[in-house]
Amino acid sequence: MRCPRCGSMDDRVVDSRSAKEGRATRRRRECLDCGYRYTTYEFIETSYPGVVKKDGRREPFDTAKLEKGIARACEKRPVSAQEIKDVVEKLTARITEEFPDEVSSGFIGECVMETLRGIDEVAYVRFASVYRQFRDVAQFKEELERLLKNQK
């Protein structure tokens, strides 16, 4: 590992431990030339499935796009950035486990809505309105009524 301070390739691992719920290894390293200590993370390289869009197009699965959509729905809501990252990690793990090759964008959207419903109902409705492409207030009202009915 190259030292971020002096660029030397000589280092030693001072400490190793599991991180990110066992999905990574955190290592504390010390440069043997300058003595600088730094942290590195080792992850399993994950291959993501392709996403099949509604119109049949295919594109690569993008965790940043998933996070951006969820964050947009949770804007100005009491949902922390860490909660959003946790949701993205859990959804990504579920999707890659269930669909190693290809997954429909519909499945991803439904998973996001299901998760948001349990976190913040306003974020859920926001996401649903974009995902389901509500065309008027009546569709919006129907979704709200369905949500209220399920609360009882």
C-alpha cells in the first residue's frame, strides 16, 4: 500500500478488524519510512446485475442513482444520511443476492417504496408519485387513501 504522506510502498499492518457489518476489513497501517499511520478498507468486489428498464433498455445497476432517488424523496424529512446509506446497502444486498444477472427496474422501485413506507410516509408518497408517474391529484389522493387505510 502506498503511504499517502511520503509515497513509500513499505508499510506494516498495525491492526485489523471487521467493519461495515462484516462486509469489509479495516486495517491500520504504519509507513516504515516516515512513521505515518493511516487506515485502509478492504472490500469484496461486488458484481451488480444489469437493470432492465420498462421500455426494454438495459443499463448497469448504479448504487449512486439508487441513493440519489431515495435521498431526493427524503429531502427535508427527519431521515439521516446514514439511514439512507443503510437502506441503499440493504437494498443492494437484496437485489444482488436475488438477481445475480438482471433485475427489472420495477422490482427495484417496489423495494424502495416498501422500505420507505416503513421509514417515512411522506418520503414514500414522494417516491411513489415519481415512480408511478401520477398524472393528477386524483391518483395522488388514491395513494394517500390506500396508505391511510393500511395504517388502521
